[in-house]
Amino acid sequence: MGVRRSVQASVIALAVIFLLFAATGSPLAAAAEMPATQNPSTTHLTFVPPCPLVDDTVTLTAKVLGLASGTGILPTGTVTFTQGSTQLGTAPLDKTSGTATFPTSFSAAGQYPITASYGGDQNYLPSSDTETLQVGTACLQSTTTSLLINPNPAQVGETVTFTARVSAGNGLVGMITGTVDFLQDGTQIGTGTLDSTNTATFTTNYANTGTFTMTAKYEGDNKQFLGSTSSPVTLTIVPVGTLTPTTTTLSSSNSHSNFGDTVIFTATVQGGMGSGPTGTVTFLDGSSTMGTGTLVSGPSSSSKATFSTSGLSVGTHSITAQYGGDTNFSGSTSLPLSQVINNSTSTMFVISINPTTITVNQGNSGSANVTLTPSGGFNQTVTFLCSGLPIYSQCTFNPPTITPDGTNTPSNVVMTVSTNVATARLLRPNFGRSGAVLAVFSIGLLGLVQVRGRRQGRRSTLGRYASWLSLMLCIAVVTLLASCGGSSSNNRVLTPKGTSTVTVAGSTSTGAQTTTFTLTVQ
């Protein structure tokens, strides 16, 4: 009877403990059931095309950035697009790119405030971005068209090349589309299509001598760019044999240079006897004009012109020099010169951060946008990391790496700084309803032992085994509670309060660029 009473008391006590845990819930159990912390998100809204005409389709594109701390999980859910207070539509986020798109159009010219609102998900808080969309011709960008003629003067029957280059006020390259009309004394004589360098060409020859006024007229694309007309250029055609032939050679100050280094190209134009050729030389990278140089007479009937640049992109460039001729000498073009520009990571990209100051409370996180701005066609993979963080804190990046596409377009990543970060935590398990079930089972088993023993008037074999089973179960559960009884608060880590200067690095296989921000933990 003494053993049975001891077992009974132990099991009842154990059952009471579990019932209290299950009925009222311990602080640890409540903490275990708390939802995961949502992280900040950032929404960026863009328009394609950026300046649509009336009734043209424009695609509203929202990109949502964020990083669930340590997981790399991209935002999910939907984005709602609104114009003022009017909802235009909703679109789901693409699971691989984190973007949502919605096509629409506008029936009247004007400025429209457009908002993209991300609704958030279980990992990310909502965010939004509002931008103004300009619709109509007022948003078309102005252009400038220039015209080069080579050779000029030209002899009867000689091939003449007209080269028109269109540029925009913001310096965009590879985005201007359309055609250029070439006019002689106001009458169109040919058309050229703009290539990726915004250059159009047309060639012809003349059967008769004369003087002509030439212009190049860009018609515009009615989408993003307005048309423009070049300044007039006078073309002179002279009889065969009137002009002395020339030869043009080209050299480089350093045919294998690093990106950002200044390279000087020298064109030497050789004429016949007497004084050297005069006029200008045009320096071209492929079909794209880099600039011009004025000939300076030298010895042996030769003249030289130079052009310097530090803006060539990484890679191999085919450089030529075109002499346009003068009243005594015919024009000529050099053989192509191969100019190699090597990669120098120190000047190939820069990184910046916004904001430059992050203030968080202990246990919370903060975020900032890190912008990578490439140059010179840089296209290496850049990996981001932090250094100088206080203890028990970490920074993560979404995405963790960026590979520019070579178009010098800036890219953004979201940096999240988390505090009170430890490698491991000791948490008491949440027994919940299972504890209650175990308690009831123990009481029921003990009751079975008591009833069985009283009916038989003695301890049966089953009773003895059941009593020992109840005792062993009690000991096992008590041991489990003792081993897991530590509170997470006893093992909590705290990032020290204070201010730190943290370095953010973007590194490649050949070098790195850095920036800093100030982190204040309070």
C-alpha cells in the first residue's frame, strides 16, 4: 500500500503540473506560438515606356525587394496599382523576380500620379511607391542630330559617305530608334536607319561637279524622342584629278590600356609634295563617332591630328580615322586599329547606401537600399558583405549577389541589419494538449491499479507491473521537465547599445568597392 500511495501521489502531482501548463499556458509556450517577425519591404514603380502617348499601352512595373532574415525568401502576394484614388488593377508578384506588371493606357494627355501598393505576406510588411506618369508629347525628349561627310570635297565618281548621329539630352545610348533622312538642297536623296550607337549612314557618288547644301533630319519615334535636323554642311564635288590623293595612318598611345585610362589617338595624313593637308580628322569607334581633331602641318608634306578619350568600355574596339579632305587634297580613311581596354575593377563600379544612418532598438532590425552603379560595360558578379558590426548582430542582402548586364544600369539590393542574433537558443518545448493527455493517462492508469487491487484484495501481477509503469513514466516526465526547464530568457543575447561605423563591400574576383553607414543600437 505504501508504494501504491507514493506512485499515486507522484502521478497526481505530475498530472496537475501538466494540466496547469495546458490550461493556462506558460510564457514559453506562448512564445513558441507567436508568429514569425515580418521584415520590411521596399517597392519600386517604373513605367515602360516612360513617356507614353495618348492611348498607347504603358506597362506599370512594381519590383518588391526585401529579405526575411537569414532565409533568402522573396516577397509573395499581390500589388495593387492605383491612379489617385481610382484602382487600376492588381497583379501577382512573380516568384522568381519579385515583380508585378499591369498594362493600361490613358485617353488624355497630362500627369498622372500612380501608386503601386504591396500588401505584404507572412514574411514581409506592406510597402508602396508613388511616381508621376507623363502622358502625351510634352514628355518626349529633345534630340540633336549632327552630320559628317567624307570625303569633302570629293571628286566626280568618288563614293561619298554621309554619317548622321542622333543624341539625347540625357546621354542615352542604344535607345533612340527610327530613321534619318538625308537631304540635298532640301530634297531627300536617301534614308538610313539608326543602329545601336544612334548612327545612320548613307553613301552615294556624283556624276557632275558642283556645290551642295546637305542636312540630316531625324523624324523622331513618337514614343520617347522628338525629331531634330542637323546644321547645314556644304559638299563640294570637283573634277577627277583636281585633288591630290592622301593616305591616313592611325596610332595609339597605349593599345592595351586599363578602363578609365586616357588614350591618345594620333592620325597622320600624308599628301604629295609641298605643304601638308589641312582640315579635320574624324575618329570613330566602329561606326560611332568619338570626336574630331584639327590637322597641324608637319614635315614631309604630312599633317597630324590627335584625339584623347578615357571613356572607352572594357573590351576590344576597332578605331579608324577619316580625313575629309580640303581644296587641294582628297579624303582618306585609315586601316582599323585594335584598341584593347582591360578591366580595372577599382573604377568599374561604385556602391552607395541610403539611408546612411540606421537606428534600431535591441532585438529589432533595420534596412537600407544599397545601389550598385556600373560603368564601362561592367558585367562581373558582385557579392555583398558587411564588416565592423557590433557583437550579436548581422547583415543580410537580398539578393546576395548582382551581375550587371553591361548596359551600365544601376541595380539595388536591400540590406537588413538584425540585432540580438545568436547561433543557438535553448527553448522549453511546448507540451500543450499532449501534456494534458499524458496527465489524464497517468491518472487513469493509477485508478486502474487501485480498482484492480481492491477487487482482488491483493496486488496482482498486472497491478505490480502497472504500478512500476506509472512510476517509471513519472520519473521520465520529471526528468524531461528538468532537462528542458531552462528559460530562453536565461540564454538571451543582447547586441550592445552604442554607435558603430559599418563597412559594406561589393566584391568581385578581381577587387572590391566599399561604402559605410552608421549603426546605432539603443
